[in-house]
Amino acid sequence: MRILSGIQPTGAIHIGNYLGAIKQWIELQEKNECVFFISDLHSLTIPYKPEELKEKILEAAIIYLAAGINPEKSIFFVQSHVKEHAELSWFLNTVCPVGDLMRMTQYKEKSKEFKKDINAGLLNYPILMASDILLYKTDKVPVGKDQVQHVELARTIARKFNQRFGKVFVEPEALISKSGAKIMALDNPKKKMSKSLGPQNYISLFDEPELIKKKIMSALTDTGKNIKYDPVKKPGISNLLNIFSLITDREIKNLEKEFKSKGYSLFKKSLADSLINFLEPFRRKKKELLSRELYVYETLKQGAKRAQIIAGSTMEEVKKKMGL
């Protein structure tokens, strides 16, 4: 299967990002043809500083290479370096009904958040995303539940194009991780872990050991002392159990049994130690890549060349079918 996912250049990623999505990508690249890209064109739809964008793109490349994307097994590049993404987006604009875009949940949310800058890019964002997906004739798209609507729109656009002009595109399917898809905030386990809630609510993939210990030990738990998985009555300890289970590949019921009657403090110390060991390879790899910028740039350049071969072939088909 061909798998595709885009990554916005938004800075450090946290364990929620990793366990909910990236871990799945790393596993997928072992047995599938994977296309991963830094979606810098998408990032232009909200306010940003142009002088900082190149640094953020490099940072994102280093972060995701450190997290486990293997450029020898996957195609990894920067979206704007393959012009066919933007080119196909225009062609698909002529196929997608405006009404479909107006119904997109993310557009409604973003337009409320950026009331003074509701640009056309925010509305057309899903068409560019459909272009990203359809350009590579993607079979599966790993997404969170909040992005399923965008994959469904890509399916609709592919179907409309194929019916009107002839078969070109594959109708992609959303691929949602069965476990770890929703890691909650450390200081508020009723909310999803997010950088926007502040550094106290998440653990970065590259946090230093002392900071990891501090965050875990201060993580919000529940009344009582029982280590029991119950997301409704005990959301705090349930969230920590979920994290513990995912980083150690141990079943939650076995963790419950091991820490029965041992109390929260000992449980948290053990979780902190396990997290520090789990994240050590990521910290080490990031430090190495920071000293090898030329290697990172060359990796992205080669990835773009590989991507362009597929993208160019698809665009030739599209233009021919559309009479150009």
C-alpha cells in the first residue's frame, strides 16, 4: 500500500503526537511505500513570520528524522519543493463544490480563531490536502479523528473527477490508530494533550530527564490511591496508565496488578523512569542531526526528486484527461 501523511512545521512534538500518530508511521514504513512531507504550504494559511519559516522547516525535518522517519525506506521532502502539489490543487478547485468546503469543521473553527485573517486559503485548505493525497494515488492516510472529514472530501473529489474525466485517482481511506489515538493533558486529563495548553500539560519527545520527572510527578491524578483504569471516574491515573502501557508494550491490566496497593508516588516514579529510557534515543538522534544540517537538506532534496517523479506522472494524466 502507499501511505501518505503531511507534517506541519510547528516546532517540538509531544508524546501524544508520537504515540497517537508517529509511532504508527514508523511501523507502516517497514512494510509499505510511505510518503511523508513537511506541509509548509498549509502553514501559510494562518499568521506567521516569514523570516522564521525556513528555520521551522529545518527544525521539523530534524524532529521527524529523529523520531524515526527513515529516508531510505520512505519518501521525505518539503511540500513546496514539489510544485505539483499547488498545481493539482487548482485543477481540483474546479471540481470541488464550494458548499462542501463551507461545511468543513476545521474551517469553522479556524475562522473563529483568526477572525481578522479569514483568507481564502483557510477555505481551500482541504482542496490542497486532497491534492497532497491524490497526487500520489494514496491508498491510506493516517489521521486523527478530527481529520477524517478531510480524507472523506478527498474521496469525494476523486470520485467526482473520475466520473467526469475518466479514471485517474485512487479513492483514499483514513487510517486511524486503534490505540493511543488520544493522549490527555497531564494537568487536565479531560482535555487532549496539546502544546497550546502550555508546557506543563505535555512531555516533549526531547525533554531532558529532570524535566520529565518533574512533569510526571506533578501530573494531576484522582482521589484515592488505587491504580485502576477507569477513564470516567479516574481520568488522571487512566491517562498515565495508557501512556505507561504504550511506551512499554505492556497491557494495562498487568500494570494495574503490578502497582496494586503501591500508591501513586511509586507508580509515577516508575513511569518517569520508563519515559526517560524510552525517549533517550530521540534526544540523542536530535543532537546528532543538529550538527549535520547539510545531511538534512540533502535528504530533503533527494526526497523531493523521488516525489516529483510520481507527482509529475500523475499531473500528465490529469492534464490529458482534462483536455490540456
